[in-house]
Amino acid sequence: MTEGETDVLHAILARLDALLIALEEDAEALGTLPRDMSEFAAMDRGRRVASRALLKSVEQTEDQLARLFRLLPKLMLVETRGWFAQDHANFAEKLGILGDGFAWTAIIRLRNRLVHDYPLAPEAQLDPLIQAHAAIPLLTQTARSAQSFVANGGLSL
């Protein structure tokens, strides 16, 4: 592994460290997830801000994990020509980093929706928040597993 590759790997892991903190803080600041539109509409300013922060943290965590999933096979000298996102997820699952490669597809779709959709109506904002909140355990576990994989010698640094 080159010094540049090591630098990229460590940068991704450092971002994941920061994002794990952000996910925890955002979820804590949000408090109880609103169950319906009336609860969503009744949230105070701090909870509304926390809900938007949570969406961004979920989006960024998926992005960093996806970058890591693309980097790992290259670092392990595995040929990835012709691979799609699912192939990278399956490889991460094979390494023990990702619990379910196929569950990752829903996380990718959620991230794409968070990045490309700009819902202004509150009715369109609640569903992505619920989905993002539900994604936190998978994102958190995957990030921690990735950190552990690297720390415990899964790669020769």
C-alpha cells in the first residue's frame, strides 16, 4: 500500500470518527422521533435544526462508507473492473464490515434521495427523517466494524 493510499484510508476513517459523533449528537438533539405530521409540525426550532443535521450526517456517513467500500478491494489488490455498488457492498460483507450487503442498497437509495431531493413541504420531510433515523444503527455498526477491521490488521498498513 502506498503512502497516498494510506493517507486516503486514514482520512476516511477520521471522517467516520467525526460522523459517528455527529450521528449520536444529532439523534440526541432530535429526541424522540416524531410519529406523525402533527408531532413533526410541533417540533421546536432546535429539534427542526437537529432533524436537518441528522439528514446531513446520515448522507455523509453513507458517502464515506461507500468510498471505503470502493477503496478496500483496491488496497487488497482485488480487481474491481466492472463492479457496481452492490459488488462493493458484497465485498465489505465478505470482509465482515457490513452485516448485510443487500440492506446497503436501501441506504444508497436513501442517500441519493437526501442529496438530490429538496422537499419543502413538511409532509415530504417526515418520511426521509424516519428513514434516516432508521438507518443510524446500520451506519454506526458498519463504521465501527470498518474501524475495527483496519485496527485489527485487516489491511497491512
